[in-house]
Amino acid sequence: MSQRKAASEKSSFELVAENRKARHDFFIEDSIECGIALTGTEVKALREHKVSLRNSYARIRKGEVFLTNVHIGAYEAAGHGGHDEKRARKLLLHRHEIDRLWSKVRERGYTLVPLRIYFKRGLAKVELALVRGKRQYDKRAAIARKEDRREMERVMKRKVG
């Protein structure tokens, strides 16, 4: 890939919202990029970063994937004809991708969680992850590893500087 094309792809990516808590609460097994079906006012609210992924998840119903509990705030210029802020939104995936996710979700302990929403080449995209819940001791171990790494970086910085 040429440098020019790589630079244009980087500039066409605009992060709207990220679900950092999901990375703390779950083991991420797999992730997939998918489109999302939105109304006009929802797209405009996303461009203003009026979105929250807290406590959101995806469900597979009747062979379709729906994003549930995502809060997309009201677009103020819409007047009274706006959108429902917490409605279930359809995710756009190929049939084989849905079937693969469905076979994993049927297993005990797996869930579909959105990690981030972003615009890629002008289209709204969702990074959907197949996750397994962490136990409390797993979370403590992850925090301890992170603190150890930070401490080692501080020590190395003092030695160099």
C-alpha cells in the first residue's frame, strides 16, 4: 500500500465513542467491524459525539443482530421530529458472520458487546466484540500487571534520565 493511500485511510477514521469499561470487565475473544442502520438525526448526533456505550450489548433475534441499550442523544436542530434515544438499532452483517457469532453466543458465558463507534469513509461503523466475562480476581490481576508495568517504566525513565 502506498504512503498516500495509508495516510488517506488514517484521516478517514473518526472515533466517536469507546467502551473502555468493556476492556476491563471482559476477555475479548474476537471482534468484527459492522455497519449500523441509523436515522438522519442519529447520524448528526453521532457526529456531535452525543453517544454512550455504557451497559450496551448486541442480541441476535430472528437471524438479525440488534444493538441494544446504546444511548444516542437528541440532535437539537431536529425539533420535535427527533429519534428515540435508546431504541434497538440493526447491525449490518453478512449471513455467514451472523451464523458464526450465533454459534459462539449459544455457548455458555459469551456475549456481544460494542467496543467503539466510529466513522470510516463517512459511514458509521461499530466494532462488535465477542466477549467472556471476567471474574473479580481476574480484574485484580489485570490491575496489578498494569501497575507493575507502569512502575517498571518509571524506574527505567529514572535510570535513563
